Amino acid sequence: MDYIGDDLEALAGLANYRSWILSEFTPYLRGRVVEIGAGIGSFSLGILDFAARLELIEPAPQLFAELRRKFGDREHVAVRQLTAEQWAAETPAGGCDAVVMINVLEHIEQDRAVAERIFQALAPGGHFLVFVPALMALMSNLDRKYGHFRRYTRDGLAAMLAEVGFEVGRAQYFDALGMLPWLIVNTWLGQTRINPRLAALYDAVGVPLTRGLERIVAPPAGKNVIAIARKP
């Protein structure tokens, strides 16, 4: 399936949601950073200031073109049209200090094989920063439309990363409140497009609420899983 990225346009304006995810990752961004599946660059802009060199990897032609338009003239940014597997196959061992994958790993059928190659590509002490959709009970036609092979559990993702060799400093469910609207709108009602108005409403009201609650207590379940894994 050719991924056209229309969901990225709908999500691009969700400032609270984007800020929340990035705030979890920025303490680990340093040196040579790679964002795999950079899309239209919504998260790349937030990563930019923390990287000595930033490499943006995106296979979809129209998204790659948008990345080149936004970042092509920046001296410390390289934009490359590659799949995660292609990038992993050609990157030298120890070639980067952090790899970011936000809503990407679920698109890769052989996710463990790519995680193994990312482990090799990281320098010792480097971090693999992962954000994925959670819980197969929330699997929907929207997931399938965008080529998701799976949704993850917290423990399953952590176990896979540990088996590869990572020290998993944190693996946690994320956005517990978001489970309910996703379940109703996408899983039960079968919507296959993101409604920009509903998404903006949740970003304005739901995200600050659930973010505040999750500062106090880690949720037992969530719409997503976030993981921070370190190469020893």
C-alpha cells in the first residue's frame, strides 16, 4: 500500500499532543539523531534544536518532497528517501546517538529485525525512542487503512527491546483518556478518517487533562505505548 499521509495533515495542528510526546524524548536527544518515518516534519521541527546533526528518513515520495522543502536548506539536516529497512541495512555500526520512531514501528512487518539493526547503528549510550499505538483491542479499520501490522502492549514492546539487547529504562502506557474516543469512533463505529475538529477538541481539552493525571500516576492502559531504550 502506498502511504499518502493524509492523517498527518489532520494531526499536524495538535500542538498539545505533539508537545507532550516530544517532552518525553528531548532529554535523550543529542549528537547525531535520526528520525525514521519523519512524515511531513511535524515532530522534526521539535527535534531540530537538540541535534548536532539530524537525519530525516521517509520513504513516501510526496512526504519526502515536503521534508526537502522544509529542511533541505538547513546545513545540519539530511533528508533521505529510504524505508526503515533500507536505512538500517546501510547505516554503519555506532553511526548515531539517538533514533526516534513516532508511530512508525507498527508499519513494519519485521519490527524486531529493524530494532536489532537500530541497536547496531547506535553508539554505546545511545537511545532508541519509540512511540506506538497500543492494545489490539483498539485495532480498527483506520489502523488497517494505514498499514498497521499490530498494536503493542507495554510489556510486549519492552520484552522485544530487551531481547534485542537494549536496557529499557521506561516503557509506559500513554494517553489513557484517548482510549475511549478511539474505541468508540474508530474501533466500534469503523471510521477510516481522522476528524480534524474532533482531534482538535481532544487536543485542547483531553490532552492537558490526561497529561496532568499521568504525571501523577502511570496509567494501567492507554491508547499508545512510549518506550525509552538505551544501548549499554
